[in-house]
Amino acid sequence: MPEDFQPEEMIMRFKERAEAVRRRGLPPVEGPERQMILRQMQLDYQDFAMLGDAKASIEDGVLTLRVDLRPK
């Protein structure tokens, strides 16, 4: 792990990726391919947004991401 690794910066990149997925347009495809792309975009957004909400810590060289999945 690089000495200058900042987990908060990594979390910010995940937030940025989630927003990029949200803003991304659909290519001009139809039928099952369109549904496949839509589903993948939903999963990408969900994954990136979840990691963007994580709390990061490094203990003994181990990066731990905590994501609270309890309903608000």
C-alpha cells in the first residue's frame, strides 16, 4: 500500500463514479440489450453509491470499509 494512500479520497472517487453513472446517457440500442445496459447501470450506481457512503479506516495495514445498510 502506498504511503500516501488516503481512503477518504478513494471514497470521494466512488461518489463521483456514482454521479457519473447517474448522468450517463443510454446508447441507441433496443430490446434485450437495452434492458441489460439499464440493469448494469443500476447495479453500477448502487455499488458506487454504497461505497461512496462508506466509512473507511486502516488498522494494521488493513483497509476496512463500513457501510450501514440499516433502514433510516
